[in-house]
Amino acid sequence: MTMDTKTRKRDGFTLIELLVVIAIIAILAAILFPVFSRAREKARQTTCISNLKQLATATLQYLQDYDETFPMSSYPAGSCVATFNWQVIPYIKNDQVAQCPSDPYAMDVNIMFSTVGGACPGTPRYTSYTVNQSLFANGYNILFFGGEPVHLASVKKPAETIMQYDGNVTDAQAQPVQSRHNGTFSANYADGHVKAITATLAGSANHFIPGQTINVYRIGATGGFYSGQTECQTMPE
């Protein structure tokens, strides 16, 4: 054997070696991609929780300015519809807090209120959060059936009463929670705190936009009083 033969280096990988490397990369990708996806969703959840914290703070500021009376979820204001967001967003001065980054265009108020004059100017067009109408009364129900807005004194357990949450609206006006963040949805409470609550897929329903559907989730054990429900439209006594 000559010196040239001993010292000659291989020019590249064999086909078998190349296939082994590709297989290893594919396995690593299959392992890591879900991890990266969960990490990205966790970052979105952090933003969502921050949004709901700001909305909770703005709502509590509104309560102080209006004799501890909760804003209504919607009510006729001349030729347009005043919404919860229209009333509290001015305390924040940032329309984007109305949008969860995991589903920023969940509800389009231009479509939701198109048959009753449209949302009032200055209302954020898109929102991802629905409200507990046991706190934020529907002004149209008050107009046609009587009643009055809800007062803070009527909230017996503020630390257990959800105000706003990751949600959507069906054609039957139900407001199911939306489990957008790795099996959880975010919600704020009447005492101002925010938490992530588990929810599992339970079915689907027709969206308020004809031809579209949305998922319906059942709230898990971390939902406390709301466990087993699909929306947060009541409050504990």
C-alpha cells in the first residue's frame, strides 16, 4: 500500500450515511416543532393575559367614575350601538387590547351590529373577548323588558366572578369560551385578577356570521364556579 493510498481522504458521505442524517434531522424536527409551537402560544397567552388585565383595570376605573355601575355590553346610542369596548377602551387608549393575538379577528363589530345601525365611531372593529352579561347587562333587554345596569354591590363573590374572557358569539347569541392557549382560555375577574382556565373541546356551533362555525369548549376544574359550563354568563351567589 502506497503512502498516497494511506493518506487519501474520502470525498463525501455515502448514501446510507446521508439517509441516516436526514432521518435524525426529521426525528429532531418532529420532537422540537411541537415544543416551539407551544412556546409561541405561551407568548401569545402572556399578551392575552396582559390585555385582560388592562381591561379589568379599565372596567374598575369605569366603576369608580360611574357610581359603581357596570357598563352595559351594548345599548342603543342614537343611530349607533355603544358597546362595552367603546365605553372602557378610552381608559386604555389602545384598541389592540381588545384582540387576543391567537385569534385577533374573532368578532367583527361592523358585522355584529350591522342590522341595528352599526357600532359607534371610535369602537375597535375587532375583538376576541366576550363579557359576562350577568355583570354587563344587555341594554336592548333593559330597553324592551325593563331593568337597570348592574351595580358592584350585587357581586357577592368578586374573586370568583368572571367579567371578560376569551370567547366568541354563536348565531343563538351564546358566548362560548374559546380555548386558544394550549388547552386553556384566559379570563379576568371582578376583583381585577386574571387567570388561565382549562377547557376541552365539546362540539361546535354556528357562528353569528352565516356559513361559519366555531368550536364549543367545556370549562375544566380550574374554572371553579364555572366548571362544566361552556360560557361564563352567570355569577356565584
